[in-house]
Amino acid sequence: MPNFAVLIYEKETPGGVADIPPEVMEANLAAGEKIAAMGVRVVHEHGMQPSRTARTVHKGGMVTDGPFLESKEVIAGFFVVDAADLDQALAVAKLLPIMDGAVEVWPLMGP
């Protein structure tokens, strides 16, 4: 099965996870069971530290603080799934409870 990166973007909140409404957190936890029921396997899953901890290395080696893009949203987390095709990976993305952001699905190059 091909692999897809699922990138979750949200507006960053001062309180981090503590600012996530309980119903969104519950829906997020329930998404894992729904994804497994679709026959999709989550290969890797990671949440992200606050954007203030990120650094960007530019061409020539200069390092700057923060994420690489100027945006209201930051990457809140990501995971990699084995899915049958892009449509199934998009169905996974639609299960994710997004408060005020978006989810990107990227097909990954494989062996």
C-alpha cells in the first residue's frame, strides 16, 4: 500500500493542548478507531512542540527562529498512513477534528 503524509495545521493557542475543547479532543481520540476500521494503518504519528521551539536552516546555513512560513496556522501534528489510494487517505483526513485550520495529504515517494 502506498504511504501518505497527513499534516494537521491549526492556529496556535497560548495554552497549547489545554486550550483544545473537550469535544475536539474526544473526536481526535475517536478518529484512531475509525481510521483502523477503514483498514488504514498509521505508520508514524507525532504532535508538535510550540512553534517558538522551531528553527529554520536557510540556504547558506543561516539559522532563524520559528517555522519556515508566515501563516496564522502552524503544523500541530503529522502522521504517515498506509492507505489503498489518495481517496482513502483523503477520507482519513476528513475524520480529523479541525478547529480553525486544515489538513494536507501528501503522497510520499516510496521504494
